[in-house]
Amino acid sequence: MLEYQAYQCPYCGESVEATLDLSGGDQQYIEDCPVCCRPVLFELCTDGRDWSLVVRTEND
């Protein structure tokens, strides 16, 4: 199950969109920002139909 979520890069502040795969349950992974190319840490929490996404720098 895929969802699309806009987020603000914690480095450059640009608004970008992520594709999230909710079928894998809770996840933590790093993707590079498509604008500034710096590593963004994604923390995806799923709970049934509800889910949340937190993005931050890899050093936070």
C-alpha cells in the first residue's frame, strides 16, 4: 500500500514529496533530499489505518 506525503527538507527547507510503502510496518531509513542531496532520516510509524512520518537530519 503506497502513500504520498509532502515534507520539508530539514536541511534546505524545500518542500518535496516522498512515496511511502506502508505494507512494511514501522520503518526507519535514509533517503537523499532530491534538491540538496543531503541525507534525510525518515521514521515511518504505522498503526492499522493510521500512520505518521517524521523527517530529520541524520545527526538529530
